[in-house]
Amino acid sequence: MAQPMGLTASDIVFSEATPEQRELAWELCGQTWAAPMSLEDYVERERHLAQHDLNRDGRCRYWVLYLKGYPRHIIASCEATRKPILISDGGGRPARTSNGYAVTNIYTNPTYRRQGMASYLLRRVQEQMDADSDCSVLYSDSGRSYYASLGWSPFGSRQATLTLLPSSSSPSHASQNRNRTRLLEMSDLPDLCEADVHHLTKSFNSLPADGKTRVAFLPTLPQISWHLSRAEFDARKILPLTGNLRLAKGAMVLNNSSNGNSKSWITWAHDWREKRLRILRISRVCQDQAQVTLRTQEELMRDVAALLDAAVGEARRWGLCKVIAWNPDEEVRTACKRVGNAYPGPEGVKVMFEERIEGGMPSLRWSEGRVVKDVAWEENFGFCWC
């Protein structure tokens, strides 16, 4: 069939994808994104993730444009996953729980690019998302302006990068740090995620009446474990593995300090394609914030440094070149520097802080195109992306 060009709205159909159309869309996406996996493995992974707790039972919806009369001829596609969020209106009232969407895998068939097909698709998807959510987000690989023109306002995003230089041994300071932590298993995560969500909700409920609107995606177990499932699937397809695969899910500080009312842990995901370890979240839960002292703060700082050092150890164990953390706060930045200082010389860890200007730029749109001034997107860490 000849490929028609110069499409108009009368030539195309927008709809939720059928199972067959999902597969066809994944095959199209995989032509660009599958490597170093095969196309068949890429499609198998997308099937696998579609059954994950984060996505199944209608939480992830798959949308397509196709050529009228030819439902197998996919023009453009995307996915939108509904997730729980917290919103504070800055009025000093308790935060409310709502839904927000993450839009991913936005792809246009190369035959139909530069005809406005992705824009048309996304405007139609916005209508669907607006019916049961307060906002939607995406992480743009196309710069700031394209998605901003569709209503997704870009947010600044910084990144800490710990680059692992060739090293044959670890200094004693790092070894001492690792003695302060233990690696996390999947069985640890349900209780930790529940505590994290409770702590974040409590923090949002006590925000000041400063007129600033704040929004945050909740670090739920399905959200965290989705990343881990994806990394494990990729490892089985990409790495020359034999026997059981045991990827650490993160690390926790052993509770051997005088600060018995706090708990600190980190979760991460292995990114085999980019050869890096992505920090999903660094969690610091203090049961009684009123008891936080200067001594406690110093202990928390040491805890974060120990957790980052555990991440460096995990990266080295699997031959990954970098550890990255999005939007590090002052405590995390200081801890990164401590880890870098623990590995002096040319065979160590190089620490860099920079503004992310390309690749995964965070953008947020309020439903129905509402304009909300003075917005803070809180807790925008690696776990939010999908």
C-alpha cells in the first residue's frame, strides 16, 4: 500500500490501543529503543511490564493514532500511567491525595513525522487524562519548547554524577562506610515504601501557609518495584549471565547510632544500556522531627554518605561507569563530596553537579490547561520517571 502523506484529521483515527495495536506500537518503538536488546526481547519486556502492578488493571493506558480503514497501520503512539500524588495548595491545610499521569514512549512512525501527528495524539490523550487526574508529567528528550507548546511546563533539574574511575582497590574509609550498611532485598521494600509514603504525607500535611502549590508523586511499592523489574529483565537479556541473578535493590543503614528514631535507606536501578546506576530515592525518615539535633544531622549526613558509597560498590560490582542522582539537596551534595574525597587520586570517584539540559527534562501540565502560579514539584527523583 502506498504511504499517504499530508494527513488530515479525516484520515486518522485516535483510540485506545487494542492488544494487537500495542504490539505493533512496541515493534515500532523498538526499532529505535531496543538496542542493545533484540527487537523481540524489547517487545517481550514491554509485555512483561504491562503486567506489573504499576501498569495493570487499567492503570496504564495505551493510545494510538492509526490510518483510517487500516487499524494495523500505526501512525503514532504513547502510554499514560496513572499514579497517586499529593497536592498542597499552600493554604496551611492538609494535603490531598489525587492522581497524576506519567506520559511515556511517545513515538511517531518515521513515515509520518513533521506532520503534527504526535501533537494531535497528545492533545487527544490530554482530554482523556483530564477526566480523572489533576496533572500529568513527562520527561522530554526533545528539549523544552516542543512539549511546552502543548502545555507541559519545563522544570529545572539538577543532577549529581559520581563517575567511577578505574580502581583496583577500595580505600579503608569506603570499607568502613560499607560496614555501616546492608544491601536491600525485595522483601524489605513493602515496609520501607509504606513508611516512606507515610512520612512524606505527614510532611506535606504540615507545610506552611505560604501560598505555594506543591505536588509530589508518592514513592509507592509499585512505583519503586517497576524500575527493579525492568532492570532485572534487561539484565537477563543483555548480560552474559549464568545461574541465579541477584541484583541488590538498594541499601539500608544499620541502626547502630545514637539516633534510634531515624531510618535511612537508598533504592537504585541498574541501567545496562547507559552503563550507570540510577538512584531512585534516598529516604531519611525521622520519627520525631522535633528531636533532630546537630548531632543527629551529622549522623544523617554520614548515613547518606554510606548509602551513596554502597551505590558506588554496587556499580563497580556490575561494571557500571556512573552513579547518578536527580535533584540532590544540600545534604546529598555534601555526602557526594564526602564519597569523592574517600577515593582520592586518579583511580577513584569523580563528582560532578550540573543542570540537566537534555535527556529526560521534567515537564508538568495541570489538567484542563489550568495555569497555576508558584508551583514546586517536590521529591522529583529517579523513581518518578517511567
